[in-house]
Amino acid sequence: MSHMTSEPGPVQAERRGGRTAWIVVFAACVGQFVVVLDVSVINVALPSVRAGLDIGEGSLQWVVNAYVITFAGFLLLGGRAADLFGRKGVFILGLGIFTAASLLGGLATSPGMLIAARAVQGVGAAVLSPATLTILTTTFPEGTGRVRAIATWTAVGTGGGAAGGVIGGLLTDYLSWRWVLLINVPLGLIVIVASAVWLTGGRAGKAGRGRLDVPGAVLATLGAGSLAYGISQTESHGWGSARALGFLLLGVVALGAFLAVERRAAEPLTPLGVFRVRSVSVANAITVISGMAFYAMWYFLSLYMQNVLKYSAVETGLALLPHTLAVILSAQLAPRITRWISGRTLLALAGALTAAGFFWQAAMKADGTFLVTLLGPGIAFSFGAGLMMTIQSVFATTGVPAERAGVVAGLVNTSRTMGGALGLSVLSSLAAGRTDREGTGLEALSSGYASAFFGSGVAVVVSMALIVLLPRSPRSPATA
């Protein structure tokens, strides 16, 4: 690993030349791609995992939950570590942990070994993910260049979530479920080498000479992890169960203690002053609420296709490709659109399109077809979601000094992940309740999934109410 030097400013970054800057974008985007990919790619492989390792039904869910919970729980710590110890070093460290854990999981010989590997993967992802966004915001100055870089990051990251079904289905059907994890190894090694050569090392000014806020880190991790665990228990045990409520209460208490500690800490993990930046606080609130819908949309579409329309895992993944392309296209168009429309106006228009797509999708029936039932509404909400996530990330990282960039990046990812975990549990309960009332059969399943999409539309509408609180965003480099 190269010697750490101080982080170059945006002007210095631009002088390194366009090719080098976009190699930085490549490294950051691939890092984010594998992080998001591993949230969804394992789902289609679960039946094969269960058969291969003889995992019981109660333990199977932890192949997924172990990753999501540690990922959510360590995100703030990962963001602060990037500020204190250097973006390049933390990025490579996180990617190294993630890659090693992927290898361990792919070679797992027991359920415990696989679940432990997934948990370590989540830790590596939490260290890696904030650094990917921080690298971009410290490489590109505020303006069109940063918006374009974040748009690429958003498109690739979102594409990772959507592509999980295709990649997981292909690898499971034609190779083995183990390759769902092993595929991360060559990707990780390539990016580690590229990062070591091309990324500029460094800590951000005086923050690099500070110390990690250990009490804050422990409380933040305990709070976020307990909330994530409690949310994960609501689907199987119910919101009123002692297990779910106990961990949810523990999470709230720990986060309350975290806020108290941060107010008194000399060098806090999350300086509460960042929330005085209106774009940061409001954009994160919007991200939490809208994230309840974004994470769930791929989950319920996959269930509808496989359980109702009887698509195979590979067919389901292929059917989601237009949705993926719509997200990528809209994220790439966002920087160009902001030259003529303010970010706040574009976010409102994107929210309206996304909500309309979700409400349209809520009309799904058991006899649906790809062209009528899936393609139209899917492209509408996917295109809108790509715009929304790009602009949200731009707002949430605007007006923040470089030494706080890692913290803000961690907040963005934490907001999106926790919103997604909460949304999936709430919408799953909503869908299950509707299905139970309808009875059995494909129509009952369709009604349940439809209610989940209706709830997603409502979540996006609620998030749009906060847009008026956002400051006016730059529309071009001249106004940045």
C-alpha cells in the first residue's frame, strides 16, 4: 500500500487529467456495484444453498440478514474511518475484507461458516461503501463534473441491485451457488490493483490527525444493528413480538445514547453540526422515506414473476433488464437535465413519475403479461428512481467540507439501507396481510404484491412533501 499523503483538493484532482479522474470513477463504481450486488444476488441462489449445505429454514434467512445487518450497523464507522485514516487506505482495506470474505463464503463447508462469511462481508461493505462516494466528492468539485460522477456511481450501484437476479440466476443454474460469492474475488482483486496504482492516497486535512470515536462507534453500530435485526424479525414474528420489540427498543435507546455521547465528544464519530446543513438533513430524510420503496421494488417484482407468472430465476433476471437500463439511463441524464432545471424541481418531477409508476404497477393481476403488466410501469418507476437517487445524493453531499465527506457519505448509505430494511419489512407485512384476507391462489398473491407497490407509491409521495425544504441546487457549473 502506498504511503498516505494529504488529500488533494478538487483543483489538483482536475489537473491529474480526465483519464485518471475517470479511472477513479471506475474504481469507486465497481466497489459500490459489488456492495449492492451482494444484497440481492444471493436471493435466487437460496434454494441451492439450502440443499448444498443442508441449512434449516430458520437459519436460511441469516444468509441474507447477516450481510444486511452488519452492513447497516457499521456504515457510520466506515464513513468516519475514511475521514480519519485516508480514503484510499480505507477503500482498499474494505475491499480486501469484502473480497476475502467472499472467498471464504464461496468455499464454505457448513452453514455457520457461510453465515459468518456473510457477516464479515457486510463489515467490509460498510467500510468500502462510504469511501466510494467520498472518493468521488473529494476528486470532483461541486458542479457538473461531480453530478456526472455521482450519476455514474448511482447508475452502477443501482444496476448492481437490479442485476443481482440475472447474475445470480445464471451463475446458480450454469455453475454453482458458490460462484454467486466467488465472482467477487476476481473483481475485487482487479479493483484493488487499480486503486493502489491510480487512487491518490490521503486523509482530509486536520481530520486525519484525529482519533476514532470508539464509544460513538460502538453505540452507533449497536443502535443501527439492533434496529436492523429487530426489523428483520417483524416479518416472521410480527411487530408486536417480544423479540422484535426488544431489539427495536434496544436500537432506539442505543441511538439516543449515541446522540448524547456525540454532543460531548471532542472528536465525534458523527459531528451533529453536519445536520445544520439543510441539504444534508433534508436529503437524508427524503432518502430514508423513498428508500423504503426502492429496495422493495426488486424484491416484490421477483416474487411476482416467479410465484405468479411462473418465470424461472434466469427469466426473472432477464425480465428486469429493461428496469435496470431505465435506472442507468436516467441517472446518466440527470446531470444534463440539471443544466436547465433546478435540482429541487427535477427531484419533484422524478418523484411524481416514480409514484405514478408504482401506482400503475399496483394494478397487477394474476394473468399479467410482460409487455402490459411489467414493462410500462417498470420503466416509469425505474426511470424516476434513477433520477431521484442521483439528485438525493448530490443534495446530501453539497456544502460539506472535505474533512466531513466520509461522514456524510456514510449517512447517505445508512439512510438508504435502513430505509430499505424498514420498507421491506413494512411492505412484506402489508402484502402478507392482504394475501391472507384474499385467501389462497394466484389472485391472492397478486393482490398482496399489488398492495406492496401501492404502499411504495405512498412512501414516495410522502418523501416528496419534504422537497420544499431543500435549498435551490446548482443547475450548471456557473451556479455551482
